[in-house]
Amino acid sequence: MKHLLKQDNQIYQAIKNELNRQKSGLIMIPSENFTSPAVLEAMSTVLNNKYAEGYPQARYYTGNQFIDEIENLAIERAKKLFQAEHANVQPHSGTTANLAIYFALLKPGDKILSLNLTHGGHLSHGSKKSLVSQIYQIVHYNVDPKTNLLDYNEIQKIAQEEKPQLIISGFSSYPRKIDFKKISEIAHEVGAYHLADVSHIAGLIIAGEHQNPFPEADVVMTTTHKTLRGPRGAIILCKKELASKIDKAVFPGTQGGPFEHIIAAKAVCFNEALTDKFKADQKQTVINAQVLAQTLIDNNITLITGGTDTHLILIDCRPLKITGKEAAALLAEMGIYTNANVIPYDANPPANPSGLRLGTPALTTQGMKEAEMKQIGLMIAALLKNPNDEKSKKQAKDLVKNLTAQFPIYKDLKY
Ligand code: DSN
């Protein structure tokens, strides 16, 4: 980054510091991951300079022959990964992708049925704070109060009573598998579309570690930077008959010029996701999460739903007599990055919730396996049970140092 170094030292230094933070800590926020250097390279290119409003072979500006080639590759690879009939690779983020999907499928005032935000849903699925709730009527389903699991009979009952036009599945802090086929059945029974927001588990689906919502779901949306390990952004996949509506809703409906440098990086990430290595990593991500969960349970840490089937774990901090924020801050002090999170039926507000969310995608990308998960689980349990114990803190810092040295990331990236 010699030009940046010369021209803007403040930004250069901050980027360098961030690289060091990522290399020297344990990244355990389950929605974060490390892209490959090839993905980073594709993002940082002259493609940034090109306007390409429209779609391949139908652009509003000249000079898009190479951009078309790139976007077509991204589309074909995305379709192949999810066995989808159509892909739109232009959405800038998961939230804008969801807005475009609502715009494509619904009229203002239509009804959306989605999971309560505090039970694992997402802001863009209809939170009161989101624009979505000002345009559409929102009704929610909850997880079962005893098990914290989805109750498909309850979802069906609410769907039959409320007759929504859209049912959303796919969540941000639900650690268990989702029966997408069942939700498609419920949706179609009441004449609703089914949108599966698989942002968290896209990599798992590609690897066959989780049920694919297709061919039953009408639309699937995923961000591209979580388990999928690509650039920040999103894609929409859908049945052929919805293709034109979805494309028009993305552009010109809710976006202008696409980010073609990001689309190129998405294409690179999709090619990586088609490999056996990627699939093996996704399998290991789930094994790692399960070993980590079991180690925590064996050391008297309470987990929401009693474990995980996926890449993420939700710790109930209430028995520890600390808040999620205190737990996350304590771990961050050791260089272990997790996030405070609401838990179902949380008496505390989202700004100060009772849960701690953590996961294994980034650690697995670094090459860590079961043995390391056991070490990390023991260390996290010791810290959370004795937040002021200086010996545990010292041991935690040493472990982070050893593991990051043993499993280095971005070895060749020298800023
Ligand atoms: N912020 C994402 C997550 O961490 O799950 C969802 O948008």
C-alpha cells in the first residue's frame, strides 16, 4: 500500500492496526470470517471506477464488455452453488436485498410473518425500528418458551390466522437447524411466498451441512461475507418466474450502480465455495462449534437450546450474574471477539442483553480443530465464571498468543 502510506498516513495506520488486530485475536463473532487474499485483491481493483447500471448485455452506459463477463460469471457460479434457477448478484447488503425482495413481492400494507427480533430474527425482517414496519404489517412468531426451539405447529397456526403474503425464515442467533421445507409448505398452504434468509448458514448449505431451501422456497437471500467467506454484500436467488420482478426491484427499484469490484470478489468467493476444501471447512466449522459447545456445557455454562447444530452458540449469561455486554467486553480485553446478544424472552433490552453470541467460522478458516476448541472453551468458561481472576486472564492472553502464532492468517499480507 505504498501510495496510501505516502498520501494518507492516518488511514494507512488504522488499516494496518486493524490487520494486526485480526491477526492477533480470536475472531469469534459468528457472522465474521476471513476472506481469501484473492477475494481481497479482486475487491481492490479498477472495477470500482465503472458505472454499470442495468444488467449484463443491457446496460445504460458503454464500455461494459468486461464488466458483463465478470457479472455473468458471478451469476452462473451463484446459481450452481445453490441449485437456483436465477441469481441477482448486485445487492449491496442483506438489508437492501431484503428491501428489494419485499418491493418485488408485496404491496404497501401487505403482511409479513417473521421471527421476533429478540428470538433470533433480523432487524430487516420487520423490526419496529426498521423502515419495513412502516410500509408493511408485521406479525411475528416466537420460539417455544421452554425449549427455545422453533415450533412449526405454532408458525402454521399463526399463518392460518393472519394470512400473510410473505413468511420469512432464516435467523441471526438461532443455533439449530431450520426445516425450510416445512416453512415453504406452511407458506404455500396460506398463499404466501417463502423467503429464506440464509445469510448465516449459506456456507453450511453449500457444503450439504444444512438443508437447502430450494427447490421449495420462492426466494433465498444471503449475505456473502459470513460462512460464505466472501466480500461484504448480498445476493438474491429465486425461481425463474420471479426473476424479472426481483431484478427490477434491485435495479432500478432500490439501487443504482452496482459495485462491480465487489461482484468480481463475489465471483471469486463462489469459485472457492465450489471446491472440496471449502466444503470440508464448513463441515469442520460445525464440528468445531459442537465441540466448543460441549466443552462450555461440561464446564457449567448454560447454552440457549442446550447446544448447536450450526456454526453459532448462544450463551445465557444470567446464571453467571453478568450481562452479555460485560461478558463480551471481558473477552475482548483478552483479544477474543464475540458479541452481546438478546436471548429469547430476555428481560433485558437489546442494548444491554443477557446473551453472548459466538461462533467458529473464522477460527476454522485459520485451520483450528477440535483440540483448539476444547482449549478455547475451557478458557472462556473459566473467565466467565471468574471475571476478576487475574490468573485466568493471564492464561487466556497466553492461549490467544499461542493459537494465533500456531494458526496465522494472511501470512503474505504485508501492509
Ligand atoms: N449483523 C449481522 C450479524 O451479526 O448477524 C446480521 O446482519
